[in-house]
Amino acid sequence: MEYTTLSNGIQMPMLGYGVFQIGNAETEECVSEAIKAGYRLIDTAQSYGNEEGVGAAIAKSGVARDELFIVSKIWVTNYRYEDAKRSIDESLKRLGLEYLDLMLLHQCYYDVYGAWRALEEAYAEGKVRAIGVSNFDSKQLLDLCTFAEVKPMVNQVETHVFWQERPEHAYMEKLGVQHMAWGPFAEGANGFFTNPLLAKIGERYGKGVGQVALRFLMDEGVVVIPKSSKPARMAENFDVFDFELTDDDKEQIRSLDGGKSIILDHHDLEKVEWLLGYIKGQVQAAK
């Protein structure tokens, strides 16, 4: 395994396993298989509805707690300070854990500062070892880094070979924030798994398209969390530590960057309007 060191000195695996869109019942089996395959970073979220499944897999894994790096995220309906505090404890209970290794704010909208204050307190109390955000652009990240008592340590954003987020990555580095990718396989869009360039590069190393893409992102300093419900594919995604891409390989892969989102563009006002409407509906329903 390869690691990155967060701004507070905590070591975080560069490769993990994501459980987005996996049902709670199936999650337990999938995470169990992922841990058997060697994964030690598991990424979930309150909104995924599968924290219990992750916790059940952890409990029966036989792996020491300090060998695992467990990530979850506060959903926007819990962003008010008191709600965020309560939700952190509820996530810990669902996961069956005394602490989380990393807790993120899932979106950059609504009462971000109320939720962040709750995260800072949880960090001070040892309930979380590191705190960060997800889906924040550079301006939003700079705002939080400027005024928060504890700066975000991680920013998880859509990142893959077709949208490499290079300017955002550079600014995260400037702020001391670790770049983490969701959707590292672009959710299969743009013909990802049959991309001829990635396939050609992979042939030279006996690797598949996904393995090449993961190796590239990690080489660029990006933490990745690929998802699969198939044990064979989990093992394949984890088998990326025995080859090195050349500088020429990397330069060719950089040429695939289209400079824009292809999954959920948080810079597209129409999509943001839709997302905010969805979130507002959830907030009102939760009152």
C-alpha cells in the first residue's frame, strides 16, 4: 500500500474502496470482500444509507481497528450545528466505531459553517482523526481555510482521466489539502473501459484500463476509491502497486483531460439549481 500524509500528520492510504450506490445489505458482503482483497480505506456516507453494512463488515473482518481508515460524510440535511453534532454520533453508532479516521462535509451548500464547527469539535474530542470536505471548488475551499479554526485536510471531488482537475489540484496543494477522487472510473462514461489509449498503455504492463487510470491518478497525488461489487474486479483494482508509468505514458494520459465534468458538474448553474432544490426539499422534510 502507498500512503499520503495529511496536514495533521495522519497517514491515509492512496487507494480505497467506495460503496456509493451499494445497498446496505449488499454492502456488508462487498466490504468484507474488499478487506479480504487488501483494502484498508473504506469510504461511505450518511446519504448512502449503508453505514451499518460497512460497520458489520468491519466488526467481522478480524482486522485491527488501527489498520483501517474509515471515511464518512455528513449530509446537508444535518448541516446545522446541533444536527451535525448529533449526526456524527449517529454515524459512529451505525458503524459501530469509537472514532472515524476522516469525516467530510458532503456538499458545499447550506449551513457549511455550522456543520464545520461541529466537525472541529468532534476532531478536538477525538471522535474523528481528520476532517475535510467534498465537492468544494477552490474559492469555497479557500473561504473555509481562511476562516475555520481547523483547516480541511481533504477535498473529495469528481476526478478521472477525462476531468483531471489539474488547476484545482494545484490549489489544493497550495492550501495543504489532500485531493481525493470520487468517480475515478468516470462511472464508465465516455467509453472509459474501452479507451484505446489506456488499453494500449495497459497492454505493455499486462494491466487493464482501470488499473492504468488508478495508477495515473495516484502518481498525480490523488487518493482514489474505486467501486465494484465483484470480488475479481476488486482484486484487479487493488493490483496496481507492481508497475510504474513512464513520463511519456503520463503525458499521453494528461491529453485525455477534457477540462470539464461528465458526471455531476458543480459549476453548471442548472445542475446546481436542481441540486439545491433537491437539498431544500430534504431539509424541509426533515424539519
